[in-house]
Amino acid sequence: MKVKYFKDTDTALLEFSDRPIQEMQAVNENICLDLEADGNLVSITIEHATTLSEVAVQQFDRQVAP
């Protein structure tokens, strides 16, 4: 996953795949989802990204039940 921030437009782009975008869906006026042909998520665009108070990444290892 790649996270890009464009200061000049205050836009964050979260890229999950480099697959070609087939369709864009607006969630609301500030969030847009980019989907590939099969409907899988490619990226998320967030406008007015500085309104997000904090961005944190946490990694969790999968634990197998005993």
C-alpha cells in the first residue's frame, strides 16, 4: 500500500493496487473510491485531508488458535 499526500490540493491518496481503474464511486463530497473491472478496490482519494487529526499504521500478525 502507498499513501501519498498532495499539499497543494490538500488531498490524500491511498493506493492498494496498481491495477487499471475502471470505475470511480463517490462516497461523499470528500471521498472517492477507485475500482478495477472486477469491482475490487484500487485506491481511495480523500479531499481536505488535513481535517484528519492523525494517521497511524498498525500491523497485526495473524495468530493461530491453539
